[in-house]
Amino acid sequence: MSDEARIYLIRHGATSANEQRPYILQGGGVDNPLSDAGKQQAEAVGRFLSSYPLDYVYSSPLSRAHDTADCIAAPHGRVVESIDALREADVGIWEGMTWERIMEEHPEHYQGFMEDPGKVAYLGGESYADVRDRVDPVLTELGHRHAGQTIAVIAHQVVNRSVLAGLLGLELKDARKIRQATTGINGIRWQAGRLRLDTLNARFHLDGTNSGRHFPSRV
């Protein structure tokens, strides 16, 4: 049996907050459902992964992630297991606010966060380092548990960015530059106690949808 585990780290489908212009922050404090476009994206990624082996499916407990996970798990007859540590970042008092409003009401904290979100937390919430420190051990443990298997992990933009920054050799202050399309797929391998990135933000499945934009968001 191979000691390698394959992990599909996937962002959830779009919600109305992802589609709103100007952007509003959607962190772990809100449980928005998938929009119509998000449901199409979730169904599309489910169809795409239906032709690949998939042994287990894990998800953030938030409905936008869990409902996306259900679409991925269904073709394989799998049951989604929720892991609370995969929930989106706590964005504190900035939940539901636009960046423009945040910049006006909290200019100094906004500037500090934009310069280094790894060290400066969302006001009253988590930093990217806080998110990484709770998520990295989960992925490492899942890789160890599922050696020789393939799993899907459905999470969120900041969760994914915090993990991917390290795999890309980036400092957390640059993690916000990493694009994560809604239902974008990141292919990760776990082997010999290490996580390695194979594929970043794959969107093949989105080409066949009529959902229009892919809602990258700016959380």
C-alpha cells in the first residue's frame, strides 16, 4: 500500500455575499447558503470529480462548504464528515462590511492588516497565522490517516490561502495574493510527513457552467 495520500482542497461554491458588489466580508460568523450560481458550481465540481477515485470527504461545518461537499460526495456514495477547524476565518467586527467602509472606520488597523495579515488580525478576529495554525495540523493528520487513499477537503478562501502560502513558499503577508475561485481545486500530496502542492486553483469544471463569473472575492 502506498504511503502517499492525495488531497483535493476545494473552496466552496459561491454565495450571495461572493456575488455582491462592492464586496462584503463573509467570515466564519455567518452561514450563508449557496446562491443559484454556487449550486451550479458545486454540481459541476461534483460531476468533474465523479470520474476520479474518492475515499473520504471532509468539510467545514458552514453550509456553503458542507452543501458543496455533498455534491462531491454523492456520486461516490460517501458521507461528508464535518471538521470545525476548517471553518472560515473569524473576521471579527468586520463581518458583513465592505473594504471601503472598513478603510473609512478603521484606517490604521486596515492598513496594518493589508500590509501583513499574517501578523495583524481581522479587527476582533483571527490573523492568517491563527487560521494556518488550526488548519495545518488537520491536513497533516488527515494525510497520515489516509495514506494510500484520496480525499476531498472543502473549506474557504482564507483557510485555503493560509495553507497554500506555505506550500508555495510564500510568507503569510503575501497570502491574499493567492487566487481561489469558488469551487477551485488544489491538488495536494501527503507523503513522508510532508504536504506538497501539485495543482493550484484548477477550474476546468467551471468552463461548462453558465454561472458567469467565478467570484474570487477579496476576504
